[in-house]
Amino acid sequence: MDKWVHMLMYATLCIIIWAEYWHRHDHINTINHIKSNFQKLAVAAILCPLALGGAMELLQAYATTCRSGDWLDFAANSIGVAIGTAAGLALGGIVKPKENDQTNETVLTNRY
């Protein structure tokens, strides 16, 4: 049961990160934008949650006397990140851009 909770927590974290990303960037063509900004997205939505999970397990193992780190917990965290990322990417395909009378390029130019 504990591993399911780990997966659910990290999947939820990643889905929230992706949902916030799509909410703030709903005017952008999703495929091209992901390709051009993949490094930033990978750090924010994949590597940061993985680093958080690893750090938590290491801190439990080495910085406390009443808890123990578990590599299986970290594996469950990682699976949750993968599930959350897949769901977040799918969410980006579901979110429809706002109706505009301008093209996406014009919106980008005017926004920044």
C-alpha cells in the first residue's frame, strides 16, 4: 500500500506541474513548443520531482534515527513521475488554445 501512495503523490505532483504549464502556455502550439523548450520542461517536470524523491529517501536513511530510506520507495516515486508526465503530456493534447483573432506568432510577440 505504501508504494501505491508514493506513486500517487508523485504522479499528482507532476500532473500539477504540467497542468500549470499548460494553463500558462495554452496559446502555444504544444508539439513545437515542447521540442524547443524540452530541457527546461524536463528539469521542471521530471528531474526536480525525481531529485526530490531521491533526496527525501537519502535524508530518511542518513539524517534521521527513526526513519529509514527505501530504494523501492524511490522506484515508486520514479514510476509516479513517469505516470504523471505521461498524463501531463496527454493533458496538453486535451487543453484547447483560447480563441484568438490573432495568430500564435503575434500573440507570442505581443506577450513578451
